Amino acid sequence: MIAVRRVVIARSMFKSALTSPACIKPHQTITPINVRVKRFSAENQDIRKMVDPRKVVNFDDVMKGIEHPDKVIIDVRNPDEVSATGKIPSSINIPLGNVESVLNSMSETDFERQYQRRKPRHSNELIFYCRSGRRSTEALDKALKLGYTNSKTYIGSWEEWSSRTKK
């Protein structure tokens, strides 16, 4: 029963990703082989296959983005997750469920008041991350549909970031 549920979840992830503007070739059918949804590395590899490589950043890209004012690093985890684990420096927290409304309809004044930075323009590079890469890819899809064409996803997300920056 658990295996069947994992396959159904994996198939729905693949189907929704294939309709995404971030998808490499939306006309192709991808059949999941050996999908292990619970394992971090397998899940990230599956997500990588579904996203246009030009829309993916790595750890080093995010490190450079921290100091770059035109790049906006957005954590799409829930606030309680961020409080429990921490966040990437200079990132702002916009939970996945709020990404579309914040980017689409929040005024510049309200955005600046809430996030202590200017609202990104459609030309700014947005870098989304979450815990493991799934939600950041969904946020990427939403941003691209809203016209933020320079948006990217950090598929390594918090799990990679926290493991590589431990002291």
C-alpha cells in the first residue's frame, strides 16, 4: 500500500512538472524509474530531470547571490520551519501558499514594510528554496507564470545549504 501511494505521488509530481514552464520538454512523457520520494538525493535527482537546467542554481550561485542586491533569495517554507532550522542569509520568507499573491498583488510599500527590501521587478533574479527542492520548484513555476522570467530554483535547498555551512 505504501509503495502504491509513493508511485501515485511521484506520478502526480511528474505530471504537474511536465505542464510547468520550467519543464525542459513539456511534450515528452517521463516514466519514473526507481522513484524514492522519501530519500533526499533521489527526490532531488528526479526534480532536476524535470526542470530546465537554465532555471537551476547551485550552492555557489546562492553564495554569490547573498551579497548581490538585485538577486532576491526567497525561502518558501512555512515560518515555523524557518524558526526551527534557520535560513540562508539575506533571504526573505514567503511561504509557498503566498508566493503568487505577494508577487502579483502586494503593493511595493507593503512589500517593503513586511520584508525590509524593495519588491522585486520582473527583471530581477529570484532564487527560490525550501527544505528539499520540491516547493521551490513549485514557486519557480508560479513566478514564471507571473512574468518573473529570470527566476531560478535552488534544488539543493536548505538540506544542502545547512550541511555545507555547518561549522
